[in-house]
Amino acid sequence: MRQAIVLQHVDREGPGYIADICGQRGFSVHILRLDLGVPVPASLTDGDLLVVMGGSMGVGDLEDARFPFLSHEVSLLRKVLEQEQPVLGVCLGAQLLAHAAGSRVYPNRRRDERGVLQPAREVGFGEVRLLGIEREPALAGLGKTIRVLHWHGDTFDLPAGSVHLAASDACANQAFRIGRRAFGLQFHVETDAELVRQWANDDSDFAVSALGPDGPAAIAAMSEQGVSDVGATGKRLIENILGEMIAE
């Protein structure tokens, strides 16, 4: 049976609905907990696909001894890109994919009312604008905007030759495609309400840094409605992307 290899970096950021949809597509899902010492595969077997999930670490931590798996992931992603194998990167996974493709990854910033660049952490439920819905199969059946969950402080330059798929007011580069089979999503559509509440609890300092002291409680309170709003459109996006990744 074909395998969906999922690289997971922290307990709270599993594949969620992505695993379900991979299973529906006939893939056996194998979650590798890199944070627990499971090694990164050296390569991806033909016929399998790779999913790289999010995490609190970043590309800036490649030399950090606490995260030895990051550099191995970049090596794997470079091989996957060279061989045009299917891969989906989510949040940190998208940043690692962009880095492996030669792009710069760096803290997201916006100018304040004085014109000074300030850190811009994007946290909570919000919209992204989809780009090229009339021509991109991965965006088929979706509107010009969709609701997603944001949880990031870094961003990336679009890889050379990639196709820009989504943007938001706070962060221009929200999604991209490289070739036919490699996709990066800066945002999340794979979570359920329980996971969102776990994020708000376990990563509360990050939420506070973006939204203030009431941020974690506000996100937890809106988790059910927020996930419902993401709902069918998020699943449709993942189904579309997986369909493109494995298309003959």
C-alpha cells in the first residue's frame, strides 16, 4: 500500500483532517514524531507522499542542537523537489519547503502608524485571498476568500518559479505551488476545535504576544465556530491539493 509519511514536530500539531483524507485516497498514514527521536527518512519511496507539519521552531533554528531533525528535513525536501515527488508543507512545513527550494525565511513584519517595521505575528481565525482560482486545479470549487487558522510569526519569499496561491493583509505569501506536486500552506485548515483549544493552552505565550493577554481565551472561546467556518472549504482545499499531488 502507498504510504503518506507525516513529519510531526510537536504533540499539538498533528495532521488532523489531512490524515483522514490521505486514508480516503488509499494511503497508509505513518506519523513520525521527530520531537521524540524518530529519524527523518533519507528519501521518499516512489508512490508515497510526504506531509511536513508545523511547530514552534523555525528555519532560524537549523543550527540549534535541540532540533537536530530540521537539517535532515531540509535535505529530504531537496531530494523530494529534485525528484518531483509529492509533498505538502503546512506552516513550519511550508517554511522548510521554501527554504529547501532556495528562498529566504524570516520574521514577518508590518509598518506601524509611524512607518516603523514591527513584528507581525498572525494568530487566530481569519481570511486569506485565493489567487488564480480560475486556472488552479488545487483551488477548484472555492471562492475568492476562505477562512483559515493562522498561527505563525515567520514568513518566506516565494521560491523561484513557484505559483503564488494565497495572500492575506498581514502576510503576503500564504500558499504556493512548485511544479505539479509540491505545495506549501502557511495557514492551517486541518485542525478540529479540540486541537485549537490545545494550541491556545499549550502555546499561550505566543498567542498573547500577538493578541494581548486575552488572546488565548478568545481563541479557545471561538474554536467551535472558527473550525465550523473553516469546515468544508478547508477540507475541499486539502482534497484538491492531494488530488494534484498524486495525479498521473
